[in-house]
Amino acid sequence: TRIDVERMPFYRLGMERGMEQGMERGMALGRGEGEIALLMRLLGYKFGALPSGIRQRIETARAEELALWEQRVLSAKTLDEVFL
């Protein structure tokens, strides 16, 4: 006899959990990419073209750093003041 694994409750539950986790990760990545794009646009509007080192720093930053820099860009007079 052939066992239909897809009908087993533990298989379905595992698949559902995996799909949910995948969706959550995808949404988090999308939010992170949006934060990066927003910060780069704000900095570009205020200070002009960004040096590649700054762009790389932003692209590899954690969410907490991005949020802090987004706040600082509002009051910073120079690009360096954003990244103190």
C-alpha cells in the first residue's frame, strides 16, 4: 500500500508553518528594502549624490540603524552628522 504523506496532519501542519515563515521573511525583507530606498532618497535630496561607502553602509545596516539615520537626516546639516 502507498501512504499519501500529503494527507497526514503533521505534514500539512509543517507545510503551513513553513509557508507562513517564508511569507513573514519575505515581508520583512521587503520592508527593509523600502527603508533603505527611503533613506537613500532622503539623503540624496538633501545632500546630493551619495558616496559608494555611504551607500554600502546603508545597504548593510540593521533596522535600528536605519531608523536612527532616518530621524537624523531631518536635522543634520551635513552628511557626516547623519552617521555620527
